[in-house]
Amino acid sequence: MEINSKAELDAKVEFNKIDQIQKIESKLHRLSFIPLYFFAFLLLAYFGLDLANDLSGAVIILIISIGIVGQSNVQRTNLLKELFELKYSK
């Protein structure tokens, strides 16, 4: 696409900004389901693997789940910062 005027350049920049915002919002939406997935996984593991009697296995699964959910929250925070900068910076 050839840009011939300042208005076309501004439109292209704004279009790219909107596209980036949509991608970030999509990633945020997907990341919001990770805690729910791990909660469901923990319930299935508890009832399916009978972790009530195997405490060491339950602790390991719980530690891994906390780590993964924590990492997804860090990613969400970074994406929210980036989204805020895109939406409200001049």
C-alpha cells in the first residue's frame, strides 16, 4: 500500500493501533480462562486420581497450578499496561 498524504499516513497508523488493541484484548480474553481451567483440572485430579490419600501428589499439582496461574496473571498485567499505553498515550 502506497501512502501519498499525511491523512493516509495518519489513517494507516490509527488502523495499526486499533489492530494491536484488538489483538491484545483477544489475548487478555484467552488468559482470563486459565484460572478456571486449572480449577476444573484440580477438581478432576482430586476426584479422578484420589489425591485425598496421596498428599505429596496433591501438593505438587497445587504448586504447579499456582505457578502457571501466577505466570498468566503476570502476562495479563503486562498486556494491560501495553493496552493502557496504546489507548491513552498521545
